[in-house]
Amino acid sequence: MESDTEEDDKQYQQYEIRDGILFLIEITPDLLKSDSNLGSHSQLYEILSSINDLMSELIITMKNTGIGIYFYNCSPSPVLKPMNQPPGFYKLFRLNVLNLQNMKRLNDIIQDSAINPVEGLFKYKRMEDENHLSVVLNKIIDEFSSKTEFNRKKLIWITNNDKPYTETTTKDNLWRIVNDFYNYKLFIDPMFLSSGGKRFDTELYKDIFLNTNFLKPTQSQHDNEPTSKDSPVKSLLSSQIRQSIFRIKEVRRIQFSCDLILSDDGSVGGNFGCSIKGYTLYSHERYKKDLLLYTKEESIKKVHSSSEIISDSGKINLPKDKAKSLQESKEAAGIRKGYEIGGGQDVIFLNKEQVDFINNYAFDHRLIEKDEDGDEDDDDDDEDKTYIATSKPPYLKLLGFRDIQNFNPVYSCGSPIFITSDITTSTGYSNSLETLASLYRSCMKLQQYAIVFGCIKRNSSPYLYALYPTQTMNSTKLVEGEEFPQGFLLIKLPWIEDVRSLPQDFIKEIHEEPDATLVDQFKSLFKKYELDSYDPKQFPNPSLNYFYKVLKYEILQMELLPGERNLSSNDVTIQRLMELKQKFDSDDSAQYILNQINSRLSELEERIPKRVISEDKPVKKAKVVELDESAVLVKWNQGKLNDFTMEQLKTFVKKYPQIKVGSRKSETIENISRFLESREHK
């Protein structure tokens, strides 16, 4: 049983994602040509500029990411360092964790491009032997192998050369090396660029990427069509380079994985369900204070901190035992966590088993236990009862369905989670993909969403959720130009704590139905200014980005103009609001509707009775009556020290340093009794 528990613990262990991203760019004449779609810049400039901006964003959100930039088919350059073998293979900087030196090196190239164009620094020189490409890829494997600090490694191969080889032996060598990438779990993300109005031909690359999942099919291909060697592969236009490079920073973060129980041993459905996993759709940037610094003279020093466990008798040294966890070592030393009750009057202690019992949400979903004949079993004899399998967290249980028209987005109590089937688990349900797909098609056909209940994590409380299909008849486009994947959104619905948080008058008082005229007026106003699509990436955190912008300009020695310090220059939301205000000021019909809304709201305000807010007077704390020694001695002789309050006992203890204050009232009384007994013996 202990080994099973350890395996379960390992399953839920979290680790930090450390991406090692290596850009391999092939220099070609078309890559160096100016492109009208890029403001007369070349594709190479757009690639390097996008990588530069990508690094500026990664240093905020994923600072432990590694970036390296390499080139082949390139002439010697003062900004490049040779890789020795093969000739024509160079690096701008090696694959390393984001640092100031590499960021400044690339940023200087972009900033000085007006004086020293990128096309002059990187010149095309074809490698003498086409087999040198195999050597380049082998060198890339060596670069990845030497960087053990990254737990996910990815090669971004950028080229617009659709004829990488002519000999069959070269093709075989490339195929073997690409398969080495696949076997070593080194992902290759090829970016095939179209140039000169000519579409990239991927036929030769399909041969060397055979038996891998590195090539991406086009978005127009249906999901139920299996990918094969003959499947079309997407090529990128010049205008799509920046968008594709910026998608590299998007990480598929699995938030949870559990079983979705559709039927649990019922008389109709039997034991039926599917294994699912939930992905985080988006997350906000936040400050993370994991490093404390202070200034000493003209240098910056790191703050070092340490903690000690101290009792009344002195410092407690925990024995170093690798076989025990920190919590187990504390319990062995007599250190336990206490929970105050009664306003701090007493403290109770719970051990690990008691805490696990309180936080255990495993239970049987069936209302009535039935015997083999289908009759209700009323026998209370524990020996005759058979074992009933309970659902241990994490799990989700289907409760029923509701019409999509009844879903109210206002009742969403958290960010939605994208749900898809989990076909990788070996302990869950089988045929999960087919089961979830059938559930999705049924919800789409009947225009309904599911109501589920359960714990999505082992240590989380049960909650009520809506399982909402992503593509419905009335769904809006979220991201412009992209198809949102088919699946379910797991949306938190109001549950016990949410209802308790509502104001008291909201629950007790009966509210009137919304004014129909007012609703129609708001609808007509919102239709004029409705967003065509919404992409959270287009609305970054303004304060966080401005903080790093100032740091970037200071460290990279760039000039920050006064106009770039304005709020409107750094907050996309303010920019959109200013645009909206300009449209609104020039629209007479919108202003007329707003005037009607304001007048209607004024009428409703006068009609609705004012709510009287009762003033809660602060409760004065009762003055503690101090105890003198004679009163304490009388009660002690009578054995009635418990008649005093904890506050009175504390005031008495403060007069005598020899008496220790206990964590509970009983301990304090015991300490006072010992003190009085010791004085009598003297």
C-alpha cells in the first residue's frame, strides 16, 4: 500500500517548464530580398526582429527559457561565431538561458539596421557538399545534449529552400538524423517560408520527416482525416512570420487530469465514462518576487535569508533523515500545527491522518445500495455488506443537461478550462476519445450543455461545473483568423461558498424583473460597438510591461522618449477606449440612445426605495479585571482557577516571568499551579 501511495504522489508532482528553443536559419538569396509586405524589409530582418521581441516577452513570463540562434549556408561575418565544422555553419549566440549579453547582441543588430543593414551582415554562401546539412543537424543534437538544464527542447528550423538534397544517400542520412531527434524527444518545428509569390513545395521534406509528427497539416484538413505522407503541409507567408514565432511562447499547460463519470454502475448505463484532461486557456502576467536585492554603495547585493525553529527553551534542531519528509521530521520532534478555536481561547492539534480525513471527498454516488436481485438491501450487518467502490478525487460526475439558452455567462466563477480526452492514461477508461466525441456531438445536436460535479484535483474541494461545447450556433469568434478547437469548456458555477458570499439583502429581498425598455436600449447601443473577435494576447498587463520596458531601455542603453512614457502609449485598453470615445462622439444616434438610458435610469432610481444601511457601532472590548495574588491563591486552594478567563490569567502570568503561558487555558492553569506549589515548598 505504501508503494501505491508513493506512485500516486509522483503522479501529481509539479515541475517548472524550462524550454530550450534553438533557431536554425538557412540563409538563401530570397531570404535576403526586400519584401513589400514587410515594409521593404527582408524576411531575415522580420525573423530576427520577431525573435528579439519574443525574448523581451519571455524574460517577463518565462525567464528560465533558453534561446540560441544558428545559421547555415552563410558567409563569415563580424557578428557571427564559427562552429568549426562544417564550413558555412555559424552562431549568433549559443543556446543559453535568457541573459543580458545575448539580448543586447541581437537588439544592437536590429537597432543599427538603418545604418548597417541586416542583409549586409548575413550573406549567402552555399555549402560545398549537401551532406553538410546532416552534419549541421548532428551538431544541433550535440548542442541540445550539452544543455541538461532544459526539460523541453525544440528546434525551430526556418527555411525557404524546398530542395535540400538531390542525392538518395543524403535523403537517407537526413531521415536517420530526424528520427534521432524524434527518439531523443527533441521536437522539430519547421517553418517553411513562401517567397517571390511561389508556394513552398514540401514533398522532399515529407520523406525525411517520415514516421514523425513534426510536419503540421493545413488547418483546412478535417480532424477525422488521418495525417499521412500525402497530407498537405502549411507554408508561411511573409506577413505570418511574426505571428508564428510569437506562438512559440505559448505553452500547453495541463491543469488537471481525471475521470468523467457518465454512469456509475446504474441499472441503465452501467459503469461508463471517459478519461479527460484540462488545459489552461490563458494566464495573466504577474510580478514574481523570487529574488530580493538591496543596494550597498554602488553595487546590488542579493538578500540571503534563513529560518530557525525556536521554542521557549531555545533552538530546535531537526534531525537530518533523508527517509523522512520535512513534515514527518517536525512531527518526530514534537512540532505540530495548531488551529485556533474560540477566538484564540484554545488551540487544537491535528495529525496527518486527521487532516487527510477532513479533506477526503471520496464517496459513493449511488443513492441506494442494491443486492444482486435488484432489491434494496436493508440489512445493517456489516459482515454481510459487500465493498462499494467509491470515487476518489480527482473525478467529475455527470448530473444532467440543460439547454444552452439557459446558460448565463454572468454566473461564471472563474477562468474556463479547455477539456479534451486523455488517451495517454493507462489506469482510466478505455476509448475515451470516442466517448467524449460522442458526448460532444450529442450536445451540439441537441444544443445542450452538461452539469457536472466533483474535484478536479486530489487536494481540491468539490465544485459545480458547466461542461459547455466550444462551437455552438450562437458562439462568437474568439480569435480572429483562427478556428477554436472542438471540445468542452469547464466553467465554474456558483456553489456553496459563492452563495454565502452574496449580500444578505440579495438573498432575502425579492428583486424586480429587468426593465424591458432599458434592456432593448442597451442592446441597440452595444450592437454598434461590439468586438468582432477577442484575443487575450492583444491586451497585455500595462503596468508589468511598462516596468520591464523601462528596464530594457536602461540596460540596453536605448533612449526612452517622453511620448513613450504616456499611459496611452503603453496601455492597449486605454487606446481602444479612446478610439471608442471618438466613434461615440461622432455618432448622434448613439448619444441619443445614451440620453434615453440615463433618463430611464433616473426614473428607476427615484421609484426604487432607498436602502437604509444600519450603522454597526463598534463593540467596546470589555476591560480585563486584573488579578492580585490573594484572589489567585483563594481560587487555587479551592481548585477553581478555571473560573478566571484566559485574559485574566495572562495578565497574572505577565507579573511573574517564571510562569510560562500555555497554548491552551488548561496548560496555563497547570503552569500557575506548579509555580504556587514551588513557592509553598520554599
